[in-house]
Amino acid sequence: KMSSKGWQEVEAAGTPPLPSFGHTVTPIAKTKVVLFGGATGESGKYAMTGDTYLFNLYRTEWIKVQGSGQAPCPRAAHSSTSVETMQMVVYGGATGGGGLASDDLYLFDLRQGEDKANWVVVPVVGQTPGRRYGHTLVYSKPNLLIFGGNQGNALMNDVWCLSTEKMPFTWAKLEFSSTSNIPPARVYHTASFCSSGSASGMMVIFGGRSGDQKALNDTWGLRKHRDGRWDWVKAPYKGKMQPTNRYQHSAIFVSGSMLIVGGRTDDVGESIPFEAYDTENADWQELDSLPRFRTSIFSYETMVYAFGGFEHSSPNIPNGTMVCIDLSKVLKKPDEKAKSQGDSKGGDSRKPEKKNNTERGRKDSVAVATTNNNGDRTFFLSHQVQVAMSYSQDMPSEFAKLIRTLSIEKLQEEGKKLGYNPKPVILTAPAPSKDSLGNMFLNHLLRPKEWSMGPMDRRFIFKPEYIIELAKECQKVLEERPIILKLRAPIKIFGDIHGQFQDLMRFFDLWRGPMDSSHGGDIDSFDYLFLGDYVDRGNHSLETICLLMALKVKYPDTIHMIRGNHEDKWINNAFGFAEECMERLAEDVDDPGSVFQQVNNVFEWLPLSAVIEDKIICLHGGIGSSLISMEDINKLQRPLEVIHEVTTIEQQMLVDILWSDPTDTDEELGIQINAIRDPNGTGNIVRFGPDRVEQFLKYNKLDMIVRAHECVMDGFERFAKGQLITVFSATDYCGRHKNAGAVLVIQKNFNITPKLIFPIELNTQSNWIDNEETMKKRPPTPPRWKSGNQNNSYS
């Protein structure tokens, strides 16, 4: 124990890493981090290591991971960052004896579990940032950004960018205007990605050591404009307190505050305080010191953890302990901060003189903590709230101009202007009966004219046990349905939704939804068919799948759902659904009784296809190379787990149905390799030509194939002379493509009419792989273009 309210030692089980320094600790999931590399031993006997360890916060346990593939050589002073859930990349570093690691970019993939972890060298063409150490690497989706460091003979202040969305992968050196202000060259600085607050979307660097061996204390933000320009912004320091000059420290963002931990100053052995920079108020706060340097830190909720490094009391022997601190017990609210700074005595020039700050604009701060009668710090809601204003084409340079501060009393009125109606934080009604379960979800979720995007940090409004009961009821209904549904017109067909619940509500509002006529719906006259990919990518997978399951329970013969490639636990564990369950339900997704696991049990019972009026077959992906007869599908037995390492014809058929795509144009015939979805060239995921479509339809006496699976710019697209239609219902997919969304309406006379919605002017739909959050399963690929471009799909 280091302090009752400060840093405390964490006792961990398993196989811990050796005491080390210069390693990296990278969060790859909410409760999992990977430690890689570093140097071990004592002064004069240091040895580089390439060992890899996984720390599980749920179990407080270390696991040594023996990854296969081409692993990086032993190194220290390298950099790493998470690119998606259960994936990270490593670049550069020192190998000892004055040597530098290669300029290869390494990807570490744990999506299949730690026992199947794999290292891959990312194929990069063209010039690279070169060999260097003491630099930083940050993922600002979709870009990897490298800044600064030492190339062995010179310090750098260059920035290199690699887009994870553009193939082939290429590093590009960012160029800045000759008149722009840029940070000076440095090494052993920190860089962190800010995802909230005034610096949201920026890579923020702090400190480091300059070319004249001086410690720095400046803060800079790197931002990208809508027109593609990049520029640096030097952060202002408004308070009298200035941060400590330091290098070989650690930094992390928690909400809108940048936390700076440990490090060294120009005075050897000086103990340095733990400091926090509030990006909203542009001032610094001093917290409990952690007397370490060359350590690594990560966070979980209000806890910050640090592992390894040197202590100032023994600067030649690395430490092997992990410590943590609870920010809720040490972060001060503004009036306490002012008082502690004003009352401080002595010659510390970084502290302001005694002054009452409570009247100096402090009322408009968003306070986060207070003190109860027992002296323990607890959170409370401020009297005011900040609301983001609409972005214009010409963004102001000052963050404050993009923010509007309102009193909570006026928030509801402002919310109406923004189209947002507050919802209850969590549903706490008595457990519903079996008969009312579906209605309970529908009453809260099926509100097309009322629903709008709310705060993304809110808990889901339903208790996990309610969702689990709903999933079990839905599974019972699905178990009674065949694997090929036989449906009748009139019917509406929806393509991929991907957790973009707002789009689903817009469809229901503009083109009527599955409510009775008294509520403006058309469930009495139309069936509804959803073609899969209900979860992942978007931020509202829980709303989407809960609504669809509730509809299926209430209208088992009218609401129809088939399976998509993201209705697969190996896929949605990495593309966002698992992360959403962890963050919004506070559950362990590895628990067999979790919502995540129960919903995936439902997915394994979903039908694989539907046939409308014996003429139109609907499935998610396509017919691939193996599907010949409808009877082939009937032979598959549910529940079905998708096996991606195909060894049987049945496994291949399932992959074909869920994953295959048409070729790029009607001129490309036969079966072709799908290089975008199958970059390893296994041959399991293919494209099929128009001749294959015609053969399949003729053999099965069908007229048309309707499928989803690919983002298409108009929301729908024809192929094979109109014998195949692709429909996609998520607008502005992943916030990048500005595509329309569509639903196909099939009337009794077999007339098919696409109904479209277009992206809203400011599409607030974000996704888990955005913040957050993309190299998850397969790299995201561009949309399918009408012109027949080769880049044509989106996983």
C-alpha cells in the first residue's frame, strides 16, 4: 500500500512479466491489455526482450502469450497502439548496443484468443518513417500517426501517416505550411488520442527531451480538417500553475483530461508530481506523485494502472510491480483546486498566489466530484452542461467557440431544438411477465418519431436479465422456424443495419413501420424481412437487436430475420457488439450467462434464407461456389457455428451464404478470389459472376436473388442484368461514404420499389471501431460503386 487514497499496489495472479523498463502496455479491449518488449536486468547487464504478456483485469491475472507468425525482435523504447479490439501494432525501438529495430510495422492479432495469437508484418510499399526510438505511435481512426523520436543521429519532429483504409498500405509524411507553428524535435515524449472534450479527435503530445538535452513541458494537438489539411495547435495554459518539464513519462486521456505520470526532469532524482490537464478549462492540477520513469500506464473506468519502470530511489534496477490509483478519490473539483493552490506555501514557483477563484468564471465548469460527510469523494451532476453546436465548413480555431454552456434547467428545452428527448437512465420496473416482455421492449424502443441520438456514455435502459429472457423467448420462436423461410408478398426487405438504430427509426417514420395502423404502422398489411448484420460497427447494436427480437416475439409470423456474417460470435466479438455489451451493460462477455453469449445463441438459430412467392430467394451474402440446390441449405442443421477455417463442404456452404459477393461487373464471369475479404488467399471467400447467378436461378426455378452484405451508394444496386439486387439500409456507412440507405418494398403484383433515405446533414451516428475504434476482422473496404470500380465491398 502506497497511500490510502493514492497509488496502491495491485496483487496479480498468473505468470507476471519480469521487472522491465521501456516496454509498452497497450489496451486491446476494455479489460485486457498487452505488455510487449522492454529491457530487463540490472545496470550494465540489461537485456532486451520480445516477450508478450496479456493482463486480464477481470481476473487480475497475467498470461504469457506465445504468438505464432513473424514476431518483432527484442526491443525497448518502441511504440505501440491498439487499432481495433484484440489487435495492436508495434513500430521501431532500440535493440541494444546502439542498434535500432527495423522499420517494419507489426500487427498482433488476438481475435481468436491468446492461444491462437498471431504476429504479422503489415505489407507496406514505398518510403517509411525509418528506424527510430523514443517516438510515439497513435491510432486516430483510420490513420496511424508516428511523431518524433531519435533516428540514431538526430532528433525528429516529423509526422508520418498510414491510412488503414487504403490498399496498398503506404506511409506518407505530412507536410505543413511554412508559416505554421510546429512543435520542436524531441524524444521520449508522449502522444495520446483524445476522444472527448475540447481536443476531441486530436493526437496530443506532451513534453519530452529536446536536442540540447533539456526537458520540455509544452502540449500540442494535431488535427485534420475536412479539406484534408493537417495542422498543429499549441495548447494554452490559462492557470498560474505550469506543468513540470519532463521526459520518459507516461500519458493517457481519461474523458477530456490528459494525465501525465512519472518521468524525469533535468535534475536527476527529482520526484515529479502526477499532473492532469483539463482540455476544457486549459489548466493543470497536481495529484499524488508516482516516483517512476520509463513506466507504462493504462486506465479502466476511474482507475489508472502503471507497470514497471525505474523508481527514482533505485534508478538502475527496474520495478516489476503494478500500482493503481482511483481518480474519483484524487481529482479535485474547481473550488477545491483553487483553494489548494491558493493555500500552498513555500517557494514552488508553479503554484499561484492565494486567490479566491470561485467568482472567476468557475460557475460554468462541469464539476465531477464532491466530498460526503465521511470524507470520501463521490460524483455529482453539475448545475450546467455543455452542448456541442453544429459544425460549419469553416471551423473556428478555438475549441470554446464550438461549445455552448447551458443550465440543466434549460437542457430539456435545448434538447427539443436538437431533436433529442431524454430517456430514463435504466429501466427498474418489476420483472415483466412472459406475455408482456416483448411489449415492454417495444414500448420503449419502437418510437420512430421520438427517438434520437442520446449521450453515448449512458447505460442501456434495460437490465441484462430482461434482455436474456427476451433472447430466450426469441430463440424458442426461431427453433420452430425452418432454415429456409417461405414468405408471401407484400413484404419489405431491409439490408444491413449495423447498429445504426437511428436509420431504422427514420425508415419506420418516413415509410411506416411494424406498428398497427392506429400508431401509423402497416404491420397488418406488410411482412418485414431483415437480411442480417444487425449488430457491430454502429453504436446502438443493443437497441437494434432488442427491438428486432421483441418484434419477432410479438409478431412471429410477420417479422422475419435471417442471418448475416456479423451474427457470428467470432466476428461480433471484435467489430463492436462485445465492446458495447461490456460498456453499456457492464458485463463480462466471456461469461456464458452474459447478454453477449445469449444473443449469440439466438444468432446460431437464425434461418439462412427466405423464398418469397417461390420466385425470389433472399440471403445475406450470396451463393458462392458451393451452393447448387435449395436442398443443400435444408441439409444444414442448426444451431450453426461459423467455422472460418473450412474443412467440409457444409462449412464452405455456410461461409458462401454469409460472406460471398458478386463480381465487380457483369463482364466478370465464374468464381473469382475475393482478395479484399480474403487477403490471405485461403479461397474460402469468393466472388461469383452473372453466369453463376443465371445457372443457380435456372436450376432452382427462381427469378431473382435479393441479398445485402455490401455497402452500395444508392442503397440498392442491380447485378446480372437485374437478376440480383443488393440492398443496404445503413446510411453514411461508418461515417465515411455518404451512401443512401434503402428498403425494398415488394407488392402483391411483384412490383419492387426501393424506398430511400439519405444521410442526415450532420450524421451523429458513430461506431465502436471508430473511436474508436478498425482493423478488426478484415480491414474495412470501400463501397461497391456503380461504375464497376474494383473496390466494391464492405465487411
